[in-house]
Amino acid sequence: MATDPEVLIYDEPFTGLDPISMGMIVRLVRHMNAALGITSIVVSHDLEEVAELSDTSYIIAGGKVAASGTLKD
């Protein structure tokens, strides 16, 4: 494990979690970003949780970026 990463990548971190555990993981990712000053890339099908975490989101379809923007966009 890297001791001082600039970027953390999470691949489907919410899969199989109950709503309480899912909320804990969302808070943990946000805390890690703030405490360590890092960037996180979260790959997920759980749009609500990703929207809660992200500054910018990308939707990929057919191997291409179909849309990107903020939650308000």
C-alpha cells in the first residue's frame, strides 16, 4: 500500500453493502480526501452515493464519456 498517495481509486466500493455501511464508506472517502488532501476516483453504479461524494462526475457508455459535470449540471 502506498504510504502517501496523491490519488486513491475505488472500484465499486458500495457493492453488497447495506445502507448503513454504504453511508459509512461515503463518509470515510470524504474524510480521507479532506484529511490527506488527496483526489479519489470512485467507479460505481450507485449514482446517489457518487453524487454525494463527487465534485465532478462522468458517465461512460459504449466505452466513451457520454456526459460529465457537477451534480447541478
